[in-house]
Amino acid sequence: DQLFLQFQPCIDAAGLHTTGVEALVRWRHPERGLIPPDRFIPIADESGLIVDIGEWVLRQACHQAKAWHDQGYDDLTISVNVSAVQFAQPRLLDVVNRALADSGLRPQALTLEITESVVMHDAETAVGMLRALKHMGVKLSIDDFGTGYSSLSYLKRFPIDILKIDKSFVRTLGVNEEDTAIVHAIMALAKSLRLTTIAEGVESEMQMKLLQKEQCDRFQGFHFSRPVDSEILTERLAREQLGRQARLH
């Protein structure tokens, strides 16, 4: 019971309100304190423990999202990362199905994030798994887009909904011409394929403005919020709701 979840808001680019959250696993060791994910996730991957951890995260995330829906924030979506080891498991479909059924969360409110390199590792098998997940009604997102080796011929075959632009490109947006050009190209590609775009690692007003100019759909990053506990996020949702109600009146 040392693992817990934090949630990072995903911000609508037009209204600048929280439209979804990404669930992120954290480890608080009784003696060593907080252990960074980049230290324990690779070990969990290598040992295969990531499968059990991933299932736990998915269940917890679905229950929390349903709790938010029950509190009146029923448009909120929740994103959960799926590791390479998890994605290779045929039982992934059952795991997702059970998490949705047990929590009562509607499938459309759940987004599964899979990194570009994972789906391209065995693209033919990935197409089948992605289609089966899509058939369940969940949304699919390609994470860290632009850092792997996507084949555009496969990209059009993957039944994905969202492209997440990697923070390594966002970090130097407006400063590095090459990265700015890459973001522009990814945005154009996503729009032509009718995909939603999320920019990760937005840390400044300038980056936000440039991404709005590129018509990016959503933002994630420290400029808006670090990953926080569910109670803090609930307070944020309440403040935003009050703000919207005040503007309507």
C-alpha cells in the first residue's frame, strides 16, 4: 500500500479549463520517502511487476473518474498509460473491461495512452489490439509522438483519437526553429487525420500562445499544474465550475 495516484490536468486550449486528467503512479517508501517514477518504473518493467501495477492504476483511475462524474464533473476524461509489457498481454482487453465494469465508468471517459515506440514495435499485432480496444469504446492516444519511428502508412491504420506532442519539442518552441517546424508539421498531420492534439510539457505563457496559434486542442504542463492529489484536483474543478457559473450570470 505504498503506491498512490496523482493527477495532472489536461487543459482545453480555447476555454483554458480542465477537460481531462492523466493518472500518474507514485511511490512513497516508509524510509526513503518519495521515489521518482523514472527510478522504479523501469525496474517494474524489467521484472514484469508493471502488469500488476498497471492493473491497479487502471482500476484506481476508473474509480476516481467515476467519483468525479458522480460529483457533477461528468465531462471529465481520464488518461492511463499502458506499458509495453501490458500492451503485449492478450488479457489487456479483459483487464480494461473489468476496470470499467467494476467502477461503472463509461468507456468514452477513459483514454489509454500508448507510446509510439510500443505500437511500432510490432505494428501488425498492434493494429489488432488497438482495434479491439477501440471496439470497447475507449479512446486511444499515441504518447511521446515524434520521438519514435512512426510509419505514416501505419498511423492512418491505427484507430487512434489523440496525438500527444512530446515535451522535448514543446520545450524549445519559438526558440529552436527545427523543433518549431516539427510541432507545426505534427499539428498539420493531426488536423488532416482529424485527431485531437495535446501538447505535453507546457511551462510558459509563450509556449501556450504559440500552441494556440497552431490550433493545438489541449495542454498539459507545469504552466497550468503539476500532478496533484485527487483532493486538490477536486478543489480546482469546483473553482472552475464556480467561475463558469459566475460568467454565465
